[in-house]
Amino acid sequence: MSTTKTYRPGLGRKFYSSAMLHVVLTLMSLGLALPFAWMLLTSFKPLVEVQSDSWIPVRWQPSNYIEVFNVIPFAKFYWNSLFVASWVTFLQVMTSSLAAFSFSRLQWPGRDKVFALYLCTMMLPGLVMMIPNFQIMISLELVDTYTGLILPAAFSAFGTFLLRQFMLTIPASLDESAQIDGASKWRLYWDIILPLARPGLITLTIFTFMGNYNSFFWPLVMIKSVEKYTLPVGLLFFDSSRGQSTHLLMAAVAMSVIPMILLFLLLQKQLVKGIQMGAVKG
């Protein structure tokens, strides 16, 4: 009994396209990984080898990581960044979810027009808003305080837009069922809509935390006391009039990116799922 294989003209073309796609993605991944590899290898070099053509250290110097703590109060700067980023993330997720609930589940006059105006603020560069925000912080006497760092970043048009897209994918019949059972608007938001919007909340949490953990310009403008410096501002100590301590700077940066890498590895599935679900309905 003989068997014959069915020839599919498009099969070879699909295999070729898939192979080319994987090659392109691999090259792009390597290109993105090269700066990180250079940073990590440089963090183990002595200062005299930083400008050398060789990426691999001739003499490995792990003591650079210990020296970082002797040059700057790294632990304090590290804690300041985590503290500020955590509070900004918590407040921004709460305010954005409340605003998104109002724009997506509640009916009130001029709702869509107000939302359109709200989105217009996304077109303004952050540096343009820095001056008015700084003037407001001066009038509130919040310059050189943690509150001054946290408060302006606690509200986000992007976060509201992102969570609104998720909440629009939730069937409106759930609202009607909850109202029939006597649920209040707050209970509808807290017990029904918020748990169903969990992928969007996780996505916004990741984006917000990473953005504020790496924030540089706003802390540089707001904070005057060294003990309140966040990590990006504190790293400026390695670039002084006496020269650049590039090897120590790379060691400090390598330690500072550890939370970001762990956060992404732990929540990457939820992040991808959240982005995909947010694009379902506009």
C-alpha cells in the first residue's frame, strides 16, 4: 500500500517567511542586547580599560560594585526611587481607574467631550508641563519634598485612556445586573469592574512604575537636598569636575536595572495579555 504526500504550494513560502521573520527578530534582539552587554562588562573593568577596544575586561574588578556604596549613598538613592515610584504607581492606578470608570460606565452630560479634551493633554510634551507644575509646587510650598515629586505624577491621561479601553470590553449587562441586585456605583466599580480590568491594571502598573523609577528631569528640578535624591539624579555624582568614573557608573546602573528586569520577567505574560486586550475595542 503506497502513500502519497500532498504538495502544498504555499507551505514552502510560509516556512521561508517564518524563518526570515525569526532571523530578523533575532538580529534585532541582539542589537538591543549589545548596549546592556557592554554596560555589564564595563562594570567589571578598571577605569583605565574603559576606553579600550576590547569588550572583555583584561583584569576583572568586581570591587567596583562595592566602591559604588563608598562614593555615593546608593542604598538611600535606591530607596528614594522605589518609594516615589511605588506611591506614584499606586495613586496613578487609582485615579486613572476611577476616571476610566466614569468615562466608560457612567452616563453624564458632556462625557465624551470632556474625555476628548482630557486626551488632548497627551499631545503636550512633558517638558512643557514642567514649568506650570513647578510653579504650582512653589505656591504649595512642596519644593524639595517627596510630596512634590509624587503629586503631579499621580494623574495620567494615558492611564485613563488605557483603562477606559479595557472597561469598554466588559459587557454592559453586568452593570444592569448589579443595579437590579441593588449594588451602588462604588460597589460596581470595586467588586465587578476593577477585578475584570485586572490585565489593564497590571499593564498600567508596569508602565507607570518603570517610567517613574527612571524619571530624571522632574526630580532634578524639584529636589535640592542630597538625602532626597532619586537614583537617576544621584548617578550624576560619578560625572564631576574631577572626571568621569564610568566603571562605577556602569556598576551602579547595572544594580539599578535589577528591579526593572525582575518586574518584567514576573509580569511579562500579564503585560502582553493586557496590551492585546486593550486593543480589542476603541
